[in-house]
Amino acid sequence: MLIDTYGRVATDLRVSLTDRCNLRCTYCMPEEGLEWLAKPDLLTDDEIVRLIGIAVTSLGIEEVRFTGGEPLLRPGLVGIVERVAALGPRPQMSLTTNGIGLRRTADALKAAGLDRVNVSLDTLRPDVFKTLTRRDRHQDVLDGLYAAREAGLTPVKVNSVLMPGLNDDEAPDLLAWAVEHDYELRFIEQMPLDAQHGWKRDGMITAGDILASLRTRFELTPEGEEKRGSAPAERWLVDGGPHRVGVIASVTRPFCSACDRTRLTADGQVRTCLFATEETDLRAALRSGADDEEIARIWKLAMWGKKAGAGLDDPTFVQPDRPMSAIGG
């Protein structure tokens, strides 16, 4: 069991498969990209599956989320999913993606055992998409969403970040579109995980702003804390249901006290929090010949030291050195 000193138990594992991405979102990385990890520094497919196996069979992990960077850029992704699906007990598996490669991979991922996907899409306007991502791939994302739904990778969740002066007026349109296509929309407050360290709390679009905008067109009924559990999103029924919309308010309404996540970076580091500034190296243990019991012990010790919260409300907060593309959302 992965437990910390505050009594929180991690049952959800986020696994970054690569730090690379084929978009250059303004809130994540600079236009020229980043200095990518060298191939020898990345975990191999076998190492990833072994670590997930230890987490599932020895540490109580029940859900595995594959992230990036962009996880669809990982050549061995389908094989990794298939091998993890064969573990006992079988964990629930999901994927967070920008959706560009889903049209050609959705069926194979479903056949391998993937349960569902989260797709990032911040705007319905192709010109705004190009401004936000610095790439002209809007239609590819829409096609990927459709392919995921048709393949049965449901519920298909859409993650949207609203940026001042770009797409901050789109919340109602995004929700109407999601309801029409049977996607579950989740708005995410912009977080301080950009490589340029350009994030500023002043002026960010908050959960309160988003909800006020949505209520100009929709009736929102809170789903309630008992149904939320440890999920990061607060959810509301839209016009009485059955469709829902969620808001992940990591900055203004942090949910650290219910956090059940642990993270594994693409180079084999355990991160106990998305905003952590410290990591624990599992790759070195793997490659030095440590057995599963020793690796589990190191992982448990790392989780035991997890802090009470992310500290975003602390005026001395220090932004992590790694951007989101290297950590995994």
C-alpha cells in the first residue's frame, strides 16, 4: 500500500511515457520546444511494465493513466497497454492525449485493453487552436475524438484550459458542443507548469469565472462531494442531466486532502505531487539489479514523505523545474 503520513492512500498511478509532444501549447512549452530526454534516459517498455506490475500487484494501484508529453508518440504504446491489461488484478486503464493520433490508433488501443481516453481541446475555433498550440491540427483532434467514441473508449472526456484574451469566451459553446457529441467536458484552471515560467495567478480564468459563464446558458446542479470522492473534478449536472461538466480547480479550490495519485516520469522518477520539486529515482534501482521487493520499498518510502498540499496559496511557492510535458498531467 502507498500511504503517506496524512493517511492518504494512492490507488491511481499516472505514467508519463515520453516528454515529447507534437504540439507547442503556449501554457506548456516554448515555440522551439524543449531539450528532450535522451533515449537511454527513458524507461524501456519492459521497465515501464515491470514498474506498473509492482505498483498493481504489490502496492495497491487500481487505476493506471498513460500520459506524456504526448503518449501516442511512444512507439510501443499498444504493446504496453496489452501487457498491463494482462496483469492480475487488472487495473483500469486510461490515456491522456492531444488526440492528433487517435484516428489511426483508437481501435488498436481498445483491442489491447485501454478503457477510455481524456483528450485535450481548448477551443472550437481552428484559428484560436493554431494560436494556442502553434500547430494547424484542429481537425485532426476532432477526428480523433470521433474515432475514440466509435471505438468504445468511453466516456470520452475533453479537457479544456481557458486563457485570457484567447478562448475565455468559449465555455458555453464548448459545453453545448460536448453535450451534442456525448463527450464529458472538464475545464482545468491553468497551472504553473509552463517551461517559460510565465504563469501569473492574477488574471487567470478561475473556476468561479468558468461557472459564471456556463450559467449564462445552462442550469448547473452540483453532483455532490459523496459522488466526487478523490476525483480532481467537481462535477455538475447540465440542465438536469444526464450530461455532466467538471471543473478542476487546482489553484483556487485545491483538493490535496483527497489526493490518491502517484506519478512516474518518463525517466523513471517517482513524483508524489504534480507540483513537487523533489523526485525519487526508481530507474537507478531497476538498472542496478534491485528486486521487486526493494523497488516497492523505495516507492513506499517516497510516498510516506508526501507533503500535505501543493502550496499554491503560499507566497513563497516555487514552480517546479520540469514543465508539464516532462511530468505527465
